[in-house]
Amino acid sequence: MAGYRKLLIVSPIVLVAIVIALYSQQLVDFNSKQNQPATVVPRAERAVQNQTSSQIIPPANSNREVQSAIEDQLITQDSQKITPAIENITLSGWVGTEFGENIPDETVVLYSSYLRKHYSIITGSSGEFIFTDLKPSFDYALKVSPRGMFKRYSKFPINLKSDQEVHNIVLESIPLGILSGRIADPYGRPAAGIELFIRTVEIDNWSTNVITDANGGFSVAEFPKGRFQLAINAQQSLRATELNFDPDAVEPVNLTIDIGPYNLSGRIYDESGQTFDGAQVFLNWVIKENGVRIRSTRQVSADASGEFRFTGLGPGDHELVVSAWKGDAAGQTIKQTVRQTVNVGVDPGELDIFFNTTFD
């Protein structure tokens, strides 16, 4: 019985010793793990470690093969999205009015500055046109300069990139009206029997001729709205610019031209008294009234005596320009020009034009 009690006393002590020994061993293992150097596990390996045990982990070379296969698949998918380059483009269309009327026999122009290509075609009976074998470009321009009473058409830029392109052209009509006016001299007296050449600026190659009546008046029916110019080709070459016609305004065009009762003559000679046969003499006259610029030019040649003459001039300032040619000592012909302002009706009607022919 005494022996049994000893065993009972000893056993708890043994148990305590065993627990203490086990606890000490855990501390040693924990400290040894903390003192070991850290090991960096690559992200790819961590991902592999996180996979379930049912997955098969391929070797490193197999990884690269799988990645290459995926990249090839992506490249193939991207290449399928790319549209192959268009080699030949067809551009077709129709030319007509805003009311749906066909306009045949009009020239349609297409050009690309980048490609340095220029095409033109004439519309068919239904106003149709078609350009074939065009190359892709982003800067095509499409133009029509109508022969009838239509405004010019222009569209730029046009990007041609598909094999079939369509561009319809609608030409806008120009309103028409009656252009009327009167031509007079600087004193307000009518200039009768003057043939006028009238050309529009808005429409290419459209012009008309008209002769002034006894009152200096003129009239043109169905004249297009917009800018125009007026010219006279007679004893004087006259041009009036910056004119504008509005059929709704119905304002007559009143112009003054350089005609009148005055004459101007002169003689051209050099320091030795030698005259200039064939010298060119110009007489210019310019005014601006009601926003319209009118310029006239008269031209004559000096005769064998070096004399020239202008007739039927109106009053006021005129620019006299004389150009003559003279040979120098080296046998070369040199042109000389003299300019001066003459107030016709105030200054003398006879002039002496002196040329200095002493060449340096």
C-alpha cells in the first residue's frame, strides 16, 4: 500500500516534467524557424502551390509552350480584325438639281494632291457618273463648274477607303433677274452706241454683249445673281470691277467712262533733238464711285516724227506713260520709261516728252 502511494506521488511529478520538456522543445523549434533566412517564393510557384492536388503542374518548358500557344492565338484573332488594303475603288454618283432633275453633259472633276492624280468625266443622260480604279486617299476633291445657271460645286476633303463609294452632287440654282444700267461721260451726258462686254464672276465662261441706246442705257434679261465685270474695247480699253447684281434690289448700274471734248498730243525726243519713232504711249484714267472701280487705258504709238495724239478725252487727272528704246555704245538696246500726271482740261494740250539717253 505504501508502494502504491509512492507511485501516485511520483507520477504527477513525472507528468509535470514531461510537459515542461515538451513546451521547451516547441520554444526551441519556434525560435530556430524565426532565425532561419527568409525564402522568397516566386509568384508563379505560389500560384502553383495554391492549386488543388488534382491539377497537373507542367514543367517549366511546358509553361513557355502554353504561353506561346496563347500568344499565337491572340495574334491570329487580331489579324482577323484588320481589313485588307483596298487596291481599287469605284466612286459613283449623280448630278442634278435640288428639285431632282437630272443634269447631263456636265464635267465632274476628281483629284488628289497627295496621290498627284486628276480625273474628269462627263455625266450621262441621267446625270450619272462613275470613276473606277481609284486608289485610297484622304484628300480627294470633287468639283463641278456648271455650264448653266448653277453655282459652282466643291467638296473637300473626301476620304475614299472602301471599294464602293457614292457621292451625289446637287447643284444650287442661281436666281435670275434683269440687269439694267446707264453709261455717261464725266459731265453726266449719255454715252450712246457703246458696246459693252459683260462677264459674270460666279459662272465660268458666261458672258454677253450689249450696246447702249441713245440715252446711254442698256438691259440684259435673265442675268444671274452675283459678281460681274464690265468692259469696253474701243478707242479706250475700259474695265469696271467690283460690281454685284441682286435681282431683288433692282438697282441700275450707273457708270462713268472717260470720254469728252479734250485732246492731248506731244512729241518725244532726246537731248540731241532726235525723235523716237515707234515709242509706246499709254494714257491711264482711274476712278472709284459707289464702290465700283473703273479703269481705262488708251494706247498709241509715236510716228516717225516722234509725235502722238489722244482724242475724245474727259477732264481730270490722267497718267501718261511713255516707253522708248535706244541703243547704247555697246550696241545693246535699253528701254526707258517716263511717267507724269496730266490734268486734262487744265494743263496744256500739247506736251514735250524729253528722254535722257546718256547711259552710264
